[in-house]
Amino acid sequence: MSSARHILSLFRSGDASPFKSCQWPFGDPSTKEFHFCGEKSAEGFSYCAKHVAMAYREPEPRRNPAPIPIGRRAA
């Protein structure tokens, strides 16, 4: 199997993340300083526990929108 097909098969397998180290990006990808976190990935995720907590949060409860004022009607 070619390496490109192997990589695609990892992502299409439906299994847990194939990454063993955290893939949280730091910096601008167009610079030499760009890097990934690199800590050990949390089970089933491509991020470490710290970054999983940042990326996967419970949604905030929805607030009721303010009522829309109704204009006065002509008499």
C-alpha cells in the first residue's frame, strides 16, 4: 500500500485517532517556529488532555433573545 493510501486509510477507518502526540497547533504555519504541542494524546483524541478540554466544551446554554419592540400603530 502506498504511504498516501495508508494515511487515508487511517482517517477513514472510524477507529480512534492515529496520532500518539497532541496535534494542537502553535504559531503561524508559514513560519519555521510553527509546531504542534507534542504531549501524549488523550485516548481517542488527537489532542492531549489539556487541549481536549479546550477544544471539546459543553455548549453554553442558550439565552432567550431580547423581545423585539413593536412599533406604534397609526390611529
